Amino acid sequence: MRQRLKDQPIFLLLSGVMALSMMLPAGHALAQNNHAVARPFFYTGLLALFLTVLVAVARGGNRKRRHHKEDLGALQALLAAFVLLPLALAIPFHEAIPETSFLDAYFEMVSSFTTTGATLYPTEQLSDTLHLWRAQVAWMGGLVIWIAAAAVLAPLSLGGFEVTSAVSERDARTRLDRFERAGVVRRAMAIAFRLTPIYVGLTGALWMFLLIGGDRPLTAFCHAMSTMSTSGISPVGGVQNAASGIGGEMVIFLFLFFALSRMTFATDTTVARQAIWRDPEFRMGLALVASVPVLMFVRHWVAAFEGDVTEGLRLALLALWGGFFTVLSFLTTTGFESAEWETARYWSGLGTPGLILLGLAMVGGGVATTAGGVKLLRVFALYLAGVRELERLVHPHSISGAGSINRRMRRHGAFQAWIFFMLFAMTLAAATALFALLGSSFENSMVMSISALTTTGPLVRIGAETPIDLASISAASKGVFCAVMVLGRLELVAIIALLNPDLWRD
């Protein structure tokens, strides 16, 4: 049975998993006696599973001959999954809300599967089952990214791995030779068996902590899945409206650190094992989380203690916490807003703090995590190159003592990071121009482009001066938003790799 699964293409395996996953919302709706919602999920899942099995049986046991472009074929299947699978995932969502259009349902599923979390519907318009389905699809999309990073992107040196210089080129070739003896599906299944228990265990642990904090089961479950997938999906409009309060925010805050570096949960994409506190991504993320809220608070430090000292101290601590939580949330492209974020805004005195959150989302989290954005490793490579150039301005003939790993990252990694940064900037400019041409204002176009490209959906609510109503934008704008979300999830460099003419010629 396992050998038969290994002979199937990745897209077909993902289709079967998504079909089986529809049984959970079907059972949830049935438990609530909501048969109008349970039936679409059950029938769609049953039909999709039947078609998947039918195709698998039709393919038989004939194994496709492997060739040197198999990894690119897996990347092609990954792109097809993010574009085509939401079509099937949107069917029960559309049937559960008859008054909505299929384009809107497809938008919701693309937003969820890419872990963006943007939505067209008010919280109260969707039933508990549909909230569960959105969070569940985002959770599965996050797991797909975890697995694909090690099974597909790392061997191709994409998704941020083009910057990594943790091993010498000879060691890297030796390590990849070990991978090349296994097919990409077999490699993906081995990584899935290793990472899925970790992903499920972390989600379950967070769910239990939030339940203990006072959240109702559905809210705790959705927030746990949204935290691990960095989608920011919430059935109550955000963690600031949850019953667990600041205690729940503190627990979520700890679990968000898993999106700063893959070293926090796996070492399957690097040979050079090191302690987490020495990981450059983790250290840079901690520096941003510590410095940005403090700078916001210090801006009006004197004004904070005018009047009652006791009350000023209490509000100061709440403002600091609101800043810490919200900064980490948007740095990891999750998009949860602390209940004390308004207090932090009051202390900072900034008229447009949304610009700070836009910048944090553009920086993004760790490579091979569920976070989007430019990624901390690329920013670190550019930082190393900048520091070295400044040193050479003072001492032109100096020799760097940063070590072989940092030297390789500074030379070759910074060049690759700069290329990606320029592609990211050009994509952002093009998306902004398209949204503007389709009728949105420049500010809204910029916020929507950053939100989609960094997979940080809640930015449309908090990033602009006034919240953006995505339901009111045109159908063409929704299509552009979907395309940019997929582009932000897979990154433009991976899309360019798919333009290899040899791949399509075969």
C-alpha cells in the first residue's frame, strides 16, 4: 500500500488528503444539526475522494521513470496545488452560502490555503463550521509548506535556501546525492511522517492551553491552527476578542517563535547543526521584537508618567505588551492584533503605526516556515554585506574575520538576496499599479499588494488609515489578489524556475 502511494504524483496525494479533510467540518456541522452545511462537505469530500482513488487505480502500478527534472516537476505540482485545489475546496463553502459567488468562495480558499487569512465576509456572517473550515485549510496549507520546504525547495535551492551557506559546496553535493537516490514523493512522505506529528502536537498543545485560559473549544482550536499556520484566521474577529485575554496572548506569543526559524522544530534542511540562540534568523527576529516596541514606547516616555504614577505604570506595561505581541505577530505574517495595541498606539503617539506593521510583514519570518515576506535570512545576508562594505570604507585592505560561513553568505548569499529583493520590489510595484488601474486608491492598492505578497491578510484591516472592504473591490481585483497571494506563497524565483523550457518540452 505504501509503495503504491509512493508511485502516485504529489498533486494526486494532496487531492486525496484534502478530500478526506472535508469530513471534519461535515461532522462538526452534523453535531450542530446544521444539515444544510454538513451535506455539501460530506458529498463533495466523498466525490473528490472517489475521483482521486479512481485516478490512482487507473494509473496502476506503473512507475514513471525518474529523470533529472523531477524536482522541478514537483515544484510544478506545488504551483498547481495552490491554484487548482482551492477550486475543489471552494465548492462546499459556496454551497453553504448560496448567496455568495463562486469567485468569492475561491478567493477565501486561496487566501486560506496560502496562509494569508484575508476574508471577504464579516465574522458574524459565517457559521462556526465555515470558520473551522477556513482555519483548517490554512493549517493544512502551512503543513504543506513545512514539508515542501525540505522535500522540494531545499534541493532546488529556492525559497531562501539559495542564500544559505551553512556547508561547503562539496558537503552540499554529498548531502544532495543522498537525497537523489529517493524519488521526490518518497522524500516528501518521509519528511511528512517526521514533521506531521510535531505540527499536530504543537497545535494540540496550544489548543489545550487556550482552553485552560477560558476560550471555547472552537475558538481555541481555530486560534491554535491559525497560530501554527500564521494565517491569522479567527472566528471571533481576532485574539483581542477571545475570552482567554492577555493570558491567551502570552501563550500564542510563545508559539509564534516557531515561525522565526526552522531550527526551532527541525534540522532537515541544513547540515551544520547549531544551537537555536546562535541561529541568525532567530537572533534577528528577537532583536526586531525587542527594539521596535521599545522605540515606540520611548517616543513618549515622559508623557506616559504625567498624572497618576500608579496608573501610568500600569498602562506603560500594557502598552509594552501590546507592542511586543503585535510586532511579533506581524513579523511572522500572522496578523493577530493584541487587545492592548490601542494602548501601545496611544503611548507612541504615532498617527500611522500601520506603516510599522507593513514594514514588519515585508521583512517576514524564517526560511522554510509558514511565514511569508522577504525572510529574515535574506535580510541578514544583506546586513552582513553592508557591514563589510562599511568596514572597507575605513580599512580598504582589511581582512574579514567573520568566519567561512559568514563570508560565503556575505559574498554569494547577499547577491542572491539582493536579486530576490529587487524581484519582490518589482512585483510589489506591478501589483500596486494593477490594483490602482482597477479602481482602488493608491494607499489601498499599496496595502493590498503588501498584504497579498507577504501573505498577511489582516493588514487590509489595520495597515491602512481606514479598514479596506475587500468585498467591495471588483472581480478583476479579486483575481489579481488571488494571483499575488499564490505568487507571495511560492515566491517569484520559484515561478521563474518553472519557466525552464526543458521542463515543458518533456
